[in-house]
Amino acid sequence: MKILLTHSPEAWELYYGPRALAGLRELGEVQLHGGKQPLQGEALIRAAEDCDLIVSYRQSPGPAALFERLPKLKAFLRCAIDIRNVDVAAASRAGVLVTQASAGFVTSVSELVLGLLVDLSRGITRSTIEYRGGRVPSATTGKELKGSTLGVIGYGAIGREVARIARALGMRVLINDPYVKDVEQTPFDELLKESDYVVPLAVATAETENLLDGNAFSKMKRGAYFINVSRGNLVDEAALEAALDAGQLGGCAMDVGRAQDQTPTPRLAARPDVIATPHAAGLTVPAIEHQSLETVAQAAEIVRGHVPKGAVNAEHWKRRP
């Protein structure tokens, strides 16, 4: 088997790791991408022309042409949950298996949410920036998490963990997720009105595009805080900026946005009332290895001709080893 790992050297180090690479090398010949830029389009097709498997970084899409022009390709393994930029229908027509990884970053992301909650409430970043600039910051009254209300929009694995942590801190937790039946629901508008902190954790779909828009921000409690660690697609950034300008929001924290690779938009991230991290919420060793080692396990099953856990189009897989 010949396996292409599409991660750039930096991405390989941060998002895949040596243990997973060693595991792939036990299964076959591994071809690494040596360029700094994401491997995409024609460059990806050329790099994979003799490969049986592609293990794909999130910045390497899987368009229809990839599956149509690589007759030797047997499977496209995405080292992430998000496969929106993979043309699964085209892969199925070509008989190529597509897989995705499961969520291994629940703890990592949830812990960052906790850190952002504390930072927004106590002005840690703001004070640090002032001190580093040679200025003495003014002392301001902080906000305790205990007794405050957290609104969680989207009650998947991360939403449940964030809610668990918040309750352990003595916070009141409101939840809105129309697709979940095993939890008490708070209507969307009521959640916005009642919450001191709003954390959207919904999946990015056409339905949730700009879920947090001007109308939503206007319904939030004045001075409330907004934290986005899900996807930039959920937020109308112009409306967010307007809400910050108007003082409707007390502040914002974001790990994602509409810049390249879902990172925060630099203009927003540079604001003094915004705390931003570069799409790094899931960037811890346990979280990364969960997904990268999962692709190794998937590749091992594929080499044996078996359908692995995480396959999304197994019924169309014709190019078996």
C-alpha cells in the first residue's frame, strides 16, 4: 500500500504526530507533503496519482476530480469530523471509500471554554496586555461564574461537557437544541435573554448559517458575553461587531471565525473587547492523537479489505484491496 499524508510539515507536527505516522508506516509506504501551503487541487491529484490511500488534513479538500482522475485510489481518510469539503457522492460513484474521525477533542475544547469564561469575567488578558505595554491597568470589578447563567446552543458531546463543568461551578445552565430530546429545553429567544454567557456549539449547516445575527444579538442581555469555539459560519460577523460597538455585548471570545481555516477574522480578533485563539481549542496531544491514531486503525482495516469504523459510504466501496 502507498499512503499519502497531506499534512504540511507544520500541520503534521501539530495535528498528526509521530506515533500516528509510525503506525501508518507499518501499513505501507508513506508519502509526506513537504510544502508549506495546503495540498489542494491539481497539486493534490499529482501527489496522489500512485497512492492507494489518502489521509487528509482538513485543508485538503476532496473534490469530484480527485476521485475521477485517480483510478488507483481506494480510500480517502479525513483526519477530522468535518467532511463538508469532500464530495462523498463523487467518491461513491468512483467506488472510493470515505471515512471520518470521531470527536476526540471534547475535553480539550470544553476546558478552553472554561478558560475563556474566566478570562472574560476577570479581564486577565486585558490586564496582561496593559502591563506588557508598560502601563498599570485599572482595577475593575469582575463577575463570578457561580450563580451566573450559561446558555448552551447545541447539546452534542461538547455541549454536554461544557454544561457539566458549568454546573459543577454552580452556574445555571440553559440549553437549546431542537434535535435532542433527553434534556430540558429553553426556547432560543429566552436563552438569549436570560444568559450572562452564550456559547453556540451547534453543527455548521445551512440551517445554522448566521444563527447568531443582529436579531439574536439584540435579544441578549445587555453586557452579556459571547464565546464561539464551534464554527465561524454560525455568526454574522458584521452583526457581532455592531453589537460590540454598541455595548450590547460586554465582550467576546472566539477560537473560530471566517478567516482561512476557520480562524478568527483578524479585524475582530484585534479588538480590545475580544479574546481570540487561532482555532486551537482541540490542539492538545490527547485530542490530536485520538483522531490521528483513528485514521491509522481505519487504514489497517482497509488494508485487510474490511469496512472500518467511521466509513460514510461503505455500500459504494468497490475499490477494495
